[in-house]
Amino acid sequence: ISPDGRRLAFVARGAGGKEQLATRLLDQANPTFLAGTENATDPFFAPDGQWIGFFADGKMKKISIAGGAAFTLCDASNARGGSWGEDGNIVVTLDSGNGIGLSRVSAAGGTPQTLTKPRDGEVSHRWPQILPGGEAVLFSSTTVTGAYDDGSIGVLFLKTGQWKMVQQGGYFGRYLATSNRVGQLVYVHQGTLLGVPFDL
């Protein structure tokens, strides 16, 4: 969902039978398919809601919500989520393999910069969300490949490069603002969506 809450971006099967990105305003019934986004996965919005980042054919790309050409930002062989910050950078997991952490890539494209490397028995870091204020990032971690129900949700502090775990037993953490700095951390565990209070 876009930052202003008015638009959805999602993957759907188009008229030609191929999966591609589609978008629609919440007050409209029919989606618009975005040409040039075949095989897209995991869409995410820019902070201004005018661009959509996504992954396709081993690349991270972006496209305007109005359509037009899709621009390649970098290689992403088997990505696991991205989050576009107000500073013009995207925090992303570019590969799902063991030992892969989070990276930062300019929204204009370029060479990825490594932000984290798994440690203490972790196998990967994935599904990032840049928190309000742009100083920290939520992400999921696990010590057993594919066993995210028993994983952890961590917070990476971008200024120091340090991180800490804030929730054990779940994955795909997302911060939802409710009032001031206190909100909810929602996450998935055993097919159930759970939430706990979370203070930024």
C-alpha cells in the first residue's frame, strides 16, 4: 500500500497470462497493469508514492506509477524484500542464500553497500522495513534455513551498524504507527498475524 494509503501495488496475471505488476487506487475497481514488469515480485513504494520498486529476472528495478520504462537498479539474484527510504536509498536483501545480510542501494542505481552480515549462527537477514525517521531498519533473521517461525525480528541502527533482536519467534515484522512514538510491531508466527507494543 502506498505511503498515503490511497494506492495498491500487487502482482497479478495479465491478459497475456504472465504475472506482472498492477496498481489501482482504492476508490477504483479496475487495476492498471504496468508494461515491462513481467515476472515481478515483492513490490514496494517510494516514500512519495510515485515510484514502485520490485524484483524481476535477477534484477532490482523501479517503475513510475504512471507506467513507462522500468529502470534496472542492480543485480538481485533471489531477493527477499526491499524498503525505500526518504534519503533516496533502498535497504534490500539481494539474495536468499545463507550468509546474506542487508544491503543499501541508491534509488538511482549503483553498487550495493553491505549493511549486515549474519552472525552468532544466523543464516540470513531479510524482509527489511525502514522505520519512521530513517535511522533504523526492522528485519527478520533465523538460525535454521527456512525455519522463520522460530526466527527473530531485529532492529539495525544505521548510524552505528549495530543491531539487536526485539522479538523472538516470528518473521516479516512491520511497524504500524498508532500514536507518537508508540505503535505496534506486527509479525507472522505459525500462520497467524500477531502484534506487540513497540516504541521507536
